[in-house]
Amino acid sequence: MPPTKKAKKGKKKSKDGKLKIVKSRGAPPPLPPELRALDTEWWYTFLNKQTELKHVVPSDEGEAFRHFFRTSRKTFDYICSIVREDLISRPPSGLINIEGRLLSVEKQVAIAMRRLASGDSQVSVGIAFGVGQSTVSQVTWRFIESMEDRARHHLAWPNQERLEQIKAALEDAYGLPNCCGGVDGTHVTMTLPAVESSEDWCDHAKNYSMFLQGVVDDQMRFIDIVTGWPGSMTFSRLMNYSGFFKRCESGERLNGPVKVSAEGAEIREYVAGDSCYPLLSWLMTPYEGKNLSAPLQNFNARQKAARLLGTNALARLKGSWRILHKVMWRPDKNKLPSIILVCCLLHNILIDCHDELLPSVQLPEHHDTGYTRENCEQVDPNGKVMRENITAHLQHLEASKFLSN
């Protein structure tokens, strides 16, 4: 799971009158106007450098910006506003460019986002911005720490009002009642030094990898993730270890209003997943086997459309932030969950800000190419009943449509 957030510290008097350190989430005082000016010079310098390096650059400037940083300028400026206080209030020594000037917040954010978006080496990114490898490393990690601390509100479990909107959208699109989203997982591959290599991190595709599981809503926005676990785990085991599983099992999540079908059967809230997940009362998986009846095929088709939300979200995530799609060179396994989390936050910010990805960003293949999935045999009796209730409900809808025609 992602490392715990590093909160800002403050002082507070205890009951005995002594001062003690407490966590504070308050924002620092507003910056003076002279420090709030937006730097745009870095962009044109960067653009000229790409031309010098004979890289393909879209002719439209707005499209070129999205090509390199995935966001519009407006969204980029918003991201800068999130991390600005941290990047200004904690400038480490050595963050200067080749002209000897302190790097602006905009240039620091651009360096970090280019590193995450391209997955290129720190050396390559440094050359593009006129800074050294160590500067790229420092800037990227400071950006990740700040985003992890200040942008968490962009990845949160929805309140009941928002869940009702999600359920209505999915029922309208796929006919599935009370469906709250889709779930899927992917491997983030890496190389490890010999001293850190172990069978735990070596997955069944013979890669060293870290697992990421994401639950997404109707707009492919991540509303829950779990990561940090070795890629050698199965999908079902990762699910069972996740906080999402524990909250759903305890009734803390997916515990909203129950729907009653035309047949009088109860249908609770749930998410849709592939056969690699267990069939649970709150996790619907497809029917397996050949020569399935028409009602079962109908359920499978609709359930697949919902669960593909998770699959497509992970493909979009890895396509946008290629650092997760390429093989990472000896990452710090303690820091990697934070990198994954921040990429998920950026993915959500693009959706929240209504940014459209360029077609060239989309992955040409599946997000987990080279991996096969093992079907999970775990079946909860309540999950089996739930699936049958939904199947009967869908069959009733089909019959009603036929009679109305």
C-alpha cells in the first residue's frame, strides 16, 4: 500500500500546559505576489530543445504541450498551484539551471511530469531541460511527496450522493442495477539489484513487478487503489489483502440502498470484476463455461462492459504515465508505491479537469501484455444468489422490451 503521508508538523499545548508536536493540514500563508508569477520561458526553451534533438513535435502549440505533459496548460497551472508552496518553501540546494538561476515552480513541475509521462531516463529528461540527472531526481521526488500530501482529495471513495450518480449512469449504459464500478489489476515491472532480488517479487511472467489494483467509477476515475504488494501474488489474493476488501466485508463500503427487482429479489451495491476475482455478494464475476444459456450470456455481456471500465482505466493510466508501462530501472521499492499513487492522482485530475488525451497517448495493446490470468474458484453462496438475482432482473428487462415492441 502507498506509504503514509508525511504531514506538516505544528505545536499545540497539552492539558498539562506543555507544548507537543501535532499534525497539521493547514496550508502555509499565501505567497507574496512576486513569487506567484507564472514562468512560461521554460516551455519555449524546452520546445526549441525538442526541435534541436529532432524529436517529433506537433505543430499546434496546445497539442504539443499535451503531447509532452499530458495536460492542457490550464490543468498544468492548476497542478502547479497544488505544489507551489511546498516547492518554494523547501528549495534544496543545487536546484539551478545551466544559467545558474533557481528553477521556477513551473519548470520543476514540468521536469517531474515529463519524467512520469515519458518514462525516459533521468539523464534524457535532464538534457531536455538543461539540468543534471541529480536535479531531475530531486525535483521529481519533491513533486511526488507534495502531490501525495496535497492532492489526495482527487482519489477518494465517493459519498452516497455521488455513488447514486455512478449507479444511475451504469444502469443507463449497461442495464446493471446498483453497479458502482469496475475493478482490475496490473503489474508495474522493474529490474532489481541482485541483493534485492527474491522470488517474492518475481511474478509468473518471470518479471520483477509490483501489483496495482484499482476500482474505478463510470468515468474511469480511480476511487480506490491498493499497491505495494509483490507481483507474484494472484489477483484474488491481492483483493483479499486490500483495505477495500476489508471495508466491503465489514459493511463500511458498498452498503447503500438495496434495490428490489420485479421478482422481489434484493440486489445490493457491487462492483464488476474478471474471473480472476472471487464471486462475492459485492463483487460480480462472469459465468464460466461453454454453451451458456441466453440469460447467462446476456449477464456476461453487460458485466463485461462494466468491468472493462477498470481495464480501460489502467490502459489509460499506463499510456499517459509511461513510467508505469516501461521497465523501471532499480526503483526504491519503498518509494515506488508513492510514484504509482501520484500517477493515479494525475490520471484523476485530468478527468476532473475535463482534459482530453491525445490519441497517440493510448496504449496500442493491453495494459498487462505478457500476463495470463488464473480463474479464481472462490464462490460465496451470497454472491451466487446475487448474480442469479441480477441475471433474472436482466432477463425480465429483455422480456419487457420484447413485449413493448
